[in-house]
Amino acid sequence: MIPTNALMRLRRVATAALAIPFMATTVAGCHHESALPAKPPIAVRLAEVTLDQSTEGLKYSASLIPYAQVDLAFRTAGYITQIKQVHSADGRMRDIGTGDYVSTGTVLAQIRPQDLKNEVDESAAQVDAAIAQHTQAEQDFNRARALYATQSLTKPDYDQAQARFDESLAAVNRAKAAQGQAQLSLGDSNLKAPFTGYILARNIDVGTLASSSAAVFTIADISAVKATFGVPEDAINLVHAGQSLALQVQNDLTKYSGRVTSISPGADLRNRVFTIEVTISNGKNRLKPGMIASVELGGKREVSQPSVPLSAIVPYPGESGQFAVVVPEQESGQWKAHLRRVAVGATHGSSVSVMGVQVGEKVVVIGAQLLKEDDSLSVIP
């Protein structure tokens, strides 16, 4: 039997032991509930929604590409022994290169022909050998046929003679085909320009081992050029095949006229635009591949829709192909970010028409991509 005093001491120890976890839990809970530092406001710049009443036509940027462009390569591998020579600006002769003009059929380069001539000679010898074997097989087959007709030869021996005759005939045909291919390769030891145009690139020098899979020249026909650009869905009905369009390039006041020669039947899945191709005559070679041209589409138009800078448009969270703007609102003296879904219309310059905002409202134009709903804002004047 435990003494009363000892029992009381045990109860006090047990009570203290139970109290320790409770105190630890209380302390831990107080520590967990300590507030984290508040996220600092994000600096943004605002712009006012305006009413676009422009009477300019829909304008798009187009990239100029050659009317035709091709990479040239040799049919077979070989060492470059000759490259066409032209006069340089200082009067000396040099290898043809970037920017030089060539006519159809011009020999641009040549690989060592002796290697190919050797292949032609070897193929001719193989043809002779195949013909000789075929002649012998034909004689054997004729004798076998005569003996078989008098029942002096068994059927298996006759079949073997006929098989050797057929195989030798096939060997002759293969050898002649190889000879024709060798002769064709020899004729292609000279690399010729397939059309009149300008050299865009030369990737070889005399002594280079040319590969049959590597382009040695790139040639382009720029007697005409193509201007390619994309238009959104709401403007695709303003363009049709054969339509005449005006184009203008930077630092050139001349307006060039071209015709629509290709319209993509479907929109690009990434940017949802239709690719348009306009062909422009380039008789004076003033238009160069790689230039950027401005294309006016659909004539004049009146616009009276709310308009915001393109930088104000952001993707709508969680919904592919949907867009939004960030509208700041003051709450208890602090600016807060609020996403608002909008419908995007035609672009004009650096702005875009939208539906879903009112003229005079403010939208975030710098920093919008970094914002989430209810983020705190610091407005930069």
C-alpha cells in the first residue's frame, strides 16, 4: 500500500508532466500564428482607356522573301577543283560569292571529274563482264534446250540452265543501269545555276570535300519578291486572292503595288492569325529579302471602340485563348489589382480595340504580366 504523502507527490508529478506538453503546444501554436511579412506593393504604370476614332486603314508588318530560293548541292561527294571566277571591285579576279548575279545554266563550281570518269570506266567494264557471262549462259541454255527436247537432259538440269540464263540477263541490266548512273554523275560534276538570280551564300572553297547532302550554294530569284504577314480572324474577310495591295518599306517613300497570291486556309494554332502572301514585281531590285514592309489592308475605316495599349493585354488565367486587362481599384487607401476579361479586336499601331472596359478607366500597361488578383500596387506617375 502506497503512503498518502507519496501518492500526493506522484499526482503532482503527473500533473506537471501533463502540463509540459500543453505548454509546449501553446508556445508552438503562438509561434506558428506569428504573421509573415506582408508582400510589398508591385510598381506599375497606368494608362487611360481611349476612344479610337482613327480613319487609317488596317496596317500590318510584312517580311519580304525571294520569289524563289533553292539550296544547291552536288549529286556525289568530291573535291572542289574549280569555282567560277568574276571581276571584283578592284579589278582582280575572285571566286563567285554572296551578292553576285548569275544566269540560268552558269557553271558555279566543279568537283574533280577524274574520280567520276574512273567510275564510268569501271561501270563499262562491269557491263562487258556481265555481257560475256550472259553470252555463255545463253549458249549453255540453247544446248540444254536442244538436249531436253530429245529427252537427253533431265528437267532439273534444264531448269538450272534457264535460271543461269535469266540471272545473267538481269546482271546485264543492272550493270547497264549502274553505267548510266555513273555517266549521269559525271555530267553533274559541274554545278549549274537552275535559274537567273543572286547568290545568297557560298559554303565551299577550292579544295573543299563536298558532300552530296550539304548545300554548297544558295541562290535566289528576286525579280519578284513575296511579302508575308498575318491577319486576325476579324480581318480575314477583307482580303481575297488577286486583290491589289499597297506596300511601303522603311526609308523609302515609294509605294509598291502587289497582288495577293496566297491565303492560308487555316489560322496558326499558336497566334491565331492567317498567313497572307503578296507578290510584288521587283524589276529594279530595290526590294531586298529580309526587309520589313508596311501593308495597308481593307482601305479606310472608322473606328469608335475603346482602345488600350497592346502591353495592357494579358492572358486570362486558366482559359486558353482568352484575354484580360488589369484594372486598379482603391481599397482603404491602397491600390489593388483586379483582372477583367475583355474581347480583343483589331490592332492599330501600338494599340488594340477591346470590349469590356469603358473610356476613361485606368488599366495597367507596365507590370501587368506580373500581377495576380488582389495584388497590392504602387502606381508610378
